[in-house]
Amino acid sequence: VPAMDPSQDPTIRQLREKVSDVDRGLVEAINARLRLVAQLKSYKDARGFAFVDPEREEWMFRDVSRSNRGPLSQEGLEHIYQAILDLSKREVS
């Protein structure tokens, strides 16, 4: 049987389409988060509060950790969440 081009396989195409839909949702969610963080920073700045709150960051991570049902590992979640926090600080500062 000759090798088929994977991009022509209907199951592969369908799964790739679903992955792309999820990817677009992730970008939308990150942008929504950045908008909210910008509002929070503006509010805190106007009142003289520090932007970064390490205790709150720890609480948020514990909160999302409890909701993680996998297959994302705890280590993977920690890596992604730290990247999101770092990104938020860079994009909003």
C-alpha cells in the first residue's frame, strides 16, 4: 500500500481542525486575561498598590491546580502558569 499524505487523511484533518479551534480559544482566553490584568493594574496604580502580589499568585496557582484533571501534569501546569504570569507582567507593565 503506497504511503498516503497525512494531510489527506480525513481523521487527521478533523483532529487538526479541532486542535486549531482549541488553539484559537487559548489565544482568546489569554487576551481576555491580559485585558483584565491591565484593568487591575490600572486600578491598583491609581490607589498606590503594588502590581505584583506573590501571595495572590500562589493562591491562583493552587486554585488552578485543584481544577486540573489532566492529562496535563502538575509540572506542565506549573510551567504554563508561570509563563502566563510572566507574559502578563511583560505585556501589561
